[in-house]
Amino acid sequence: DVKVTQSSRYLVKRTGEKVFLECVQDMDHENMFWYRQDPGLGLRLIYFSYDVKMKEKGDIPEGYSVSREKKERFSLILESASTNQTSMYLCASSLIAGFQETQYFGPGTRLLVL
Amino acid sequence: QKEVEQNSGPLSVPEGAIASLNCTYSDRGSQSFFWYRQYSGKSPELIMFIYSNGDKEDGRFTAQLNKASQYVSLLIRDSQPSDSATYLCAVTGWGFGNEKLTFGTGTRLTIIP
């Protein structure tokens, strides 16, 4: 079974803090993704990576950066957290680029920025 | 910008009946279509995907795709209370550079015992 894990289920941070969200997958998947999910807005793609050290902006990259130093690990960084970044953050991975490739999701991190 | 539209619901269906969930998409170049189920407080899990026009059946679930009308649906037969969840439709393109899924905002389904 594919397993995608995220470092924290819940996080509380203060405005201006630097926040790291970590995601690890154990199935040697090429692609990894970071989404945020907000009520009424659905899942929105922040960044994705199709290879180590490669990254592509998604639909809402502003205020975020990412790092992929190893194939299994994809980190999302909030350089200076703001209250409008309070959200559920979901990591996903898929094997390769392809039209039938399923994305598998981690359990999510619910981030509250005060 | 791809757009995926779903009726947010809630959609209430009696137990044992057929639940019908609909999704339309804007990009004619979309190639693959996914249905995810998300229970409250949990992450999305894949139910099924479809990429050819017509129907695809998997147990109690049937996905229907009509590319000419840019329409994809999910039918759940013999609905059970455990089917109560939010159902997300997602679409993607083909090949390198089209790895991104575009999600709809989801339809909340409630099965009434």
C-alpha cells in the first residue's frame, strides 16, 4: 500500500514565524504535490515537484516555497506565516506523469496562524 | 485556467437509492477524470478514474464520461450511510507538464437511513 505521511496533524504558529511542513512517501513516486483546502474553495495546488530538486508553481504559490532534496521527501515552507495561511494542508504523490496516474494523499496538517 | 464545477449540495439520498453526482469541466483538452471521496476531517481517497467516453463500473460505483458535453458523473447504487461524505471531481491533462489535477469544490452527500 502507498503510504504518504505528514509531519504534524495540527500546528499552531504565530504571525511572522517560519513554518515547515514535511511530507514523506514510501513508494518511490516521482511526483509530489502540496495543496491547501479551504471551505468553499476546494483543493488548490500550491507547488508540485516531478523530480528531486525540481519544482513547479501551482495555482497559488505566493507566500510559499518548497524543497525536495530527496525523492521521498517534499517540504512546504511558509517563510513568514500570516493569518490567511490558516488552512488544511495536504500532500500527495503519484508514480509518474501520466493521464491515469492516481494521486495518493497524506492525512493532512491543519495549520492555525494566530 | 481549467475549471471544474460541482454542485456543492448537500445532496440527501435515502438509504438503498441511487445517488447521482455531477461534474462539468471547462478544458476540452482534459484527458482523465477522477472521483475522490473525502470524509469529514480526513484526506481524499480515490474511488475511481475514467478516461474514455461511456460508463465504467466498479462495484456499486459507476463513472460516466461524456467528453462532447464536458460532463462526468458518479452514480452510487444501493447507497449506504457509510457513503455519506464529500465527493470531489478532478481532471487532468496528458503527459509531462499536465500532471496537475484540478479539483472541483466537492458535493456533500448525505445518505438518510
